[in-house]
Amino acid sequence: MRLGVNVPNFGPATTVEVMERWAHVAEGLGFDLLMMSDHVLITPDVSVRYPGPFQDPFTTLAWLAGRTNGRIQLGITVLIMPYRPPAVTAQLAASLHRLTGGKFVLGVAVGWARQEFEALGVPYGRRGRLTDEYLDEMHQIWGGGVEGVAAALTPEELPGPPVWIGGNSDAALRRAVVAGSAWHPLGFTMDWLTEAVDRLAAFADEAGRAVPTLAPRIKVRLTAEPVTDADRDAGIGTLEQVLDDLERLAALGSETVVLDPYHGDPAELEQPERSWRELATVVEAWRGRK
């Protein structure tokens, strides 16, 4: 099972130097995948958790590709699909995938920030339907299936990256079956995920399609004492609890697990060293257990 890390690309404390240091830390710890998130406008509902400036993930990952060793994969968790025309997303993703030698992963989701949707002129109530339509068009562009539009790149040039479908709703599970190479749930309890994996398989059987691979993103926060709440999210608790969560995720068939050290408090961004220490503790202990 591969491990990825979600790196902050927002907030005044996350300077160019800090982002480059994040990349070097991720490489040094042996992570397989470095991912970043997406917002376009920092409306009040966004700024509570994700203060500006918010660096564009495509641009930032392209910049980091030139400052990493070329081994680590790069990705987005998650691109808000309705915010951009699908042809634009298809071109950006295909270009980054090609320029990194096939080391780009595109995670997508429908989005949640109503004020940001309104500011961009995108109908919030249609975000699910728009996501489905845009995903279909994007795949058609990569495959040369849009009338009057040539394929963005030839098959030899790596036309499109793996697409992970984010979201925890049944609609997201069905979307992953139809349009994704992996289902990318974001924050959950282990009991919930175990049941959701069964639903995913049922939806795939119903659609006559293969079951998508599993690539979850979990929070990471180490505590001195065990967290005994029934609604404890995976990745939060003592080191032993977190390692047990990773074991269960592996047993469920997870091919990649993305660790997210950010918990929504902008003050965390001023002390990235704490996140680096916790990530190092988890990664080293996981390697030791394996």
C-alpha cells in the first residue's frame, strides 16, 4: 500500500520556501505521492478554513515538479470539477501528466462552498450534474471522441492521468464506478468505510462495471491517550490506533492512502514542523510494522 501526503498550498504562512520545504520533507520521508487542494476564490465560507492566498494546484505542482527528484507522484485532492470548463481541465491535466512523465493524479469532486460557486457564476444546485457532464466530456477529449476535436495527446503521449473521484455520498460512489479509476473518500470512520466499500461493490455490479480501486484520504493527528469516541475519524488517535487504521485500510484493498495533517485551523499553518514530526512518526512506525 502506497502512502501519499496532502500538502497545504494556501495561507500567508505557506510561503514559497515553506512549500518547497514541504516537498523535500515528503520526499525525505519516502512518500509515494504529494497532493494539493483547490479553490479559486477565497469567499468568506472558504476563508474560515482555507485562508488566502490560495495557490493554483496545477501551477504549483508544475513548479514543484522541477524542484523534486522525479520519483514522487504529484496530484490534486481534490479539484472542484464544476469551476472550470472541461476542455481547460483536460488540457491542464494532460499537459501536467505528460510533463511529469506520467506521474500526475487528478482527484475531483463536486465542491461545497456555496458562496464561491455564486461568485464564479456556477449554479450550486447543479454541481453534481455538471461534474458528471464535465467528467464525460473530459474523458472524450482525451480519447478523441468529441466531434470536431482532436485528441489532446496521442496514446503514446499519455493522454490523461488517473482520475480519482472524491466524495462520501452514494452519488460519489456511483460516479467513481462510471468515471473514475479510484474512489477517493475524504475523512470517515473505519466502520463507515467498511460498509461503504460494500455499497461501492454493489453499485459496480449493478452497472456491470469493475469495482474502482480504493484511495482514501485520512486525517492525521496523534494523541497521547486513546480516542474512544464511537465516531473517531480514521487517522486520529494514538500511534497504535493510527497504525491499526492503516492496517484495516490495507485489508479493505486500499492501493494508496493519503495522509492529511491539516485539520482546518489556519493557525496550524504557522507551525508546519509539528505536522512534519507527526508524519515522520507515522511513516517510520508503519515501515517498522511492515
